[in-house]
Amino acid sequence: MSTSRDDFIIAIRSALLKKGNRQKFSLFTLLIASCLILSLEYFKTGPIDKFRSITKDIIYRGSYIVSIPFNLIEDSYVKIQDHMNMYDEYRLLKEKEFNISSLENDLKFFKSENIKLRNFINEEPLKEGKYIITKVLIDKESPYIKSLIINKGFESGIEKGMAALDRTYMIGKVIETNYLSSRILLVNDLNSKIPVIIEPGNTHAILNGSGSNYGELEYLPKNNIVDTGHIVYTSGSDRIFLPGIPIGKVEIIEGIKKVMFFSDLTQLDFVKIRYIKWGQN
């Protein structure tokens, strides 16, 4: 009797574990079959025992078959969760990889900037006067305007008319100052006019900006000896720039004397501003 009661409890528990409307018929059937098994316990004949055994097998196997779809669903759910977790881990890994790549690129950039700045600082110092190193913020490049915006202004002591240099070479002058920024008019701007002296020969002239990568000489003496390879310096006759700052080298192209600048005005990252102007010590 106890064995049948245990069978009854097992069958009921197995049926109750199944959820949903589809299990109502299975539960009802198992209840009837279990009640039938309990009633058969009172009969101990051979045929009855055999029938009871067969009925138990049917109940047990039926419970197993009914549980198969739910086990499959549960396994599928677990697998889907595993795939989702793997996807999240993969996404996090790619984000970390991207962040590492970005940091490496930033490191390369800062190393490059550091090398440029070191090379800039280690150039031969100016013979006269003090200077401040500035960073180029904006390069205003157009056919008519050639100027730079730098990251220092009158808060750092920069004033209009101060010379701007790339290493030791003249590249322009300060024409506008703000508290934390200034604007530099480059020597190739169409509005740039700088009194110069050409050596050898001590020949005076005016260097005009052409809007391109060279300058043009005006007001040369008629019988001048200016030739290819001669060096152009500031003359200081305008009492704005100190004399003797190199600007470029003369080249004669199709009979025209042009000044090829020592500096590439399209590749400026740092600029030196000379603190001292004409008449200052």
C-alpha cells in the first residue's frame, strides 16, 4: 500500500511541475490513473498485479514524455542566455580594444608633438632678445589671406608688431592680440610688406607677399647685383623688426627675382614670438 501511495505522490508531483493549459488533460489523466492504482492495491491477483505494473510504466513514461518539450525550452533558454552573455563579453572586449587603440594613437600623437617641440627648442637661439614659444591653433589658408592664430595673447606680453619666427626664420608679424590668443600675418600674405636687405651686396628692397609660397622684391636699385642664392634679411629700416632676421633665399625664375622662404608656411605647429621690438633693450 505504501508503494502505491509513493507512486501516487510521484505522479501528482510530476504533473504539478508542468505549467500551462496544455497540462490540464495530462494532470486529470494522471489523477484518474493514480486513483485506479490505489484501488487496485486491494486486489492481489496475478492479472491485477500485471495490469498495475503496466499502468505504472505508462504513467512514468507519460510523465517523461510530457516533460521533454519543457526541458527543451529550458535548455534553449539557457543556451540563448549563454549566447547573449558571450555577445556582451565580446562587445565589452571590442570596446576595450578600441579604447586601447585610441590611447595608442594619442600616445603616438603626443610623442610626435614632443619631438617637434624639442627640435624647435633645440634650434640655435636668437642672437638678441627674448621670445615665447606658442602653439598654432588655426591656420587661415586662402588665396587672399595667409595668417595664423596662436594660443598666446597680451596676457603673455605679446603686442602688435612683434616678429613671428619659425626657429630662427622670419615668418610674419603679430597684427592682432586678444587676452589668450593672437593673429599673425604671414610674409606671403598679399598685404605683407617688409623692408629687407639682401646679402652679399647690402642691397635694400621691399619684400611683398605673393599669396603663394614665395615673396617678390620691389624697389630694387637698377644696377643691383642680386642673384640666385643671395640671402634676404630684415633690414630694420621700418623700426618695427630688428635687423638681421633671415627670411629666405633669392631664386631667379624666368627672369624674375623671387624669394623662396626658408620655412614651409603651410606646416607650422609652433611659432616663436620675439618680445623685444625696435628700440627696446
